[in-house]
Amino acid sequence: MAFDRDIDESRQPIPLVIVEGFLGFAGAGLWGNFEEHINLPNSSSSKNRKTIFASVGPVSSLHDRACELFYALLGGTVDYGEEHAMIHGHSRYGRTHNHGLYPQWSIENPLHFLGHSLGGPTITKLQWLMKLGFFGSQYNPDMIRSISTISAPFRGTQLVYLLGERVDSAPSVRPFSIGSILAKSVHILSYFSPFLPSILDMHSDSRSLSMRHSSFMSFVKHLWHSEWAEGRDATPFDVTFGAADEREEMMEGLLNPATFYRSYAASITKPHASTASSSNSIYAVPLYLASLAMNSFDFSSLYPTPSFLSENQTTNKHPQNSHSTHDSWYANDGVVPVFSQWHPFSCRDTKCRHHTFDYTNHKALNMDKPEPGIWDVYTLDDTHHVSIAPLWFNTPRQQAFWQDFGRWLRDVDDC
Ligand SMILES: [Zn+2]
Ligand SMILES: [Zn+2]
């Protein structure tokens, strides 16, 4: 009997960890019924794939989020690292997870990861830290079987400057900007956190911002000037083009030979044009307005000059791309420009294959057998930042996406 059980265990599909983006703390409730489609088509003898939602700081830096993700999965007290804590002026340790979400995580028991928006670079940061041995030499990047991302800002986004980040002196934020108001809101939520529901958890434990650990005067001081939001250890700075360049200079985001990579680049702008394509829903109006503002962003105003501006604009490694390199700076999904959603580094400096996704036939095209150590990039035209996730609309597009993604995960499981 014990032998039979062992066989059954070995047939369990590799679980999928979902990492949400900036201000993402909704979890499975909002993501909805995607699991049914991820397991389709499935025979009655096949087991459904387990999905795990890992809660990380909704406004925290990639480093802090990656550390929180690691300990949420394995259990234990979040350790941000002595040097990191000293540089950025917060406690080395965060909250303690008495029970990990997947304590058996190892090379023998790897995990698939899917990140929406900032969840994408959170996962690549986690893998990079594992490669560096940040958590200990026993934690190998091969423990990450696959990384898939939707609308991930790997190389930054101009939206952060439109919201308030200074173009010439990030991480400073313009007063009275949307970014400044957001920062104040985060401090208010953190200060009153003992009385607020867990869905508004800002994961600010290491910063002692709650009323249990902070004086009222200190709270007012943070409202006037947020050292967190206007520092280098927070989401806004991490999605600047300058921060992305710094990561690439450190070679952060290099491919791991044993991991499978897939990214989905959404766009609501017509290829080779600077106008947003037709809107398909009223709730998306803010995204379309943001998209138009991003279309007319003046990249030459940025200091330091982002590296992508000097990348070759005339040659394109991927003729099947619906967006040329230059267009892809402006084409966007309402939050992230297309080129930033592809992968870390330019196409010339990483390994990648760009494909199209055919909604009519409900499948990704031009796809051979899954291959590790290379980014398979899929462009999702006429798709905005939340068309696929984290909200569930039960559209044919969402169903097709999740069914195809489920097929791909099964193929990777079998590799
Ligand atoms: Zn930190
Ligand atoms: Zn590429």
C-alpha cells in the first residue's frame, strides 16, 4: 500500500505559485475560476494542479518581496539580509511564518511560478538571490522549474514618472502627485494596520510603521516625507528605467539553464501607431488614458539616459513581432511598455524566441517542445494590463489563455 501511495505522490503535477503585482493583495478571490481552465482538458484519472497564492508586500521593493516570497513558501522568519537592512535602514528580520506554504520545496520538489506585473520581476529577483546563495548554498535556482510572467515591468515603465517619480532625480517624488498620495495612503494603512483587515496588509513589519511600534509624531513625519516611498528600497524606484539598468549591469536576470521561461506581453496600442485600439470595457478607461499618456512620453527627459534608448532601433531580431523595437517603447498595456514585458535585457543580450498567441484557435503559435534556458515570449494584442489577470471576467480570451498555459505546464512537467 505504501508503494502505491508513493507512485500516486510522484504523479502529482508540480504546484504553481502565483505572485501578484503592485498593490496586489486580493489573492484567489479575485483571480477567480482560472484553475478549472488550467486543468482542462484533463482526464478523470489526472490530478488537478495545486495553486499557491503567496502574499508579499504590495508596495515593497523587489528584494523585500523576493525574501518574503521565499520564507512564505518554506516557512521561517523573513530575513532580508544584514547588509541590505543596514543600507536601507530597516530591520533585518520580518514576520515569522510558522507553517510554510510548501515546506518540501527543493530540487526534487520544484515549483512553477507565475507573476502578474511586478510579480514577474519578483520571481526573477528570487531566482537571482538563490543563484547568489543569498538564502544559503542549499537553495538552488533549479528549485524553480518554470517562470511565467504576464505584463511584467522587467525593464521599467514610463508610467512611474507620469505618476510622480522625478525624471531627473528618482527616487524623489513630485509633491501632490498621484505617487505622493499613494505613498501617504500606504503610511496611513500601515499605521492603522492593527485595526485593518488582512487584505490591506502592507507587509511593513520590518519598518515599524504601525501604531504599536511608531509614535504619532513619527507617523506625521512619514506623511510629510516618506523615506520608504522616496527611497531606493520600494516599488516605485524598482520600476524606473534607471533601477532596471542597475539590475542588468549586475547581470541580474540571467537565464538559469534548467528553468523554463515564458512571458506574455500585453498591448492595447495598435502596432506601428501611437493610438490606443478600441476599448472593450468601461472599467478599462483609466488604463486607456494611461496608455495614451505613455504613448506621448518624452524619453529624452530622463536622467540618467536609459540603456534601451541606445539599443539598435533599425534591426529586429524577431520579424514575427507585431511591434518593432522602437514601437515597443511606446506600445503598452496601460501600465508597462511592450519591450519591458518581454524579458530582462535586450533581445541581443539574452536568449529568446518571440511568438504570437492565436485566440481564435485557443493556442500559442510557433511553439515547439518546451526548452529550458530561453525566454518564449508571446505578444497578446488588444489586451490591457488586467485583461488576463488578476480579475476574472470569464471571457473566451481568459479561458483560452489559461487552457493554453495549463497545457504548457503539463508539457514542462513531462520534460
Ligand atoms: Zn528592504
Ligand atoms: Zn526577446
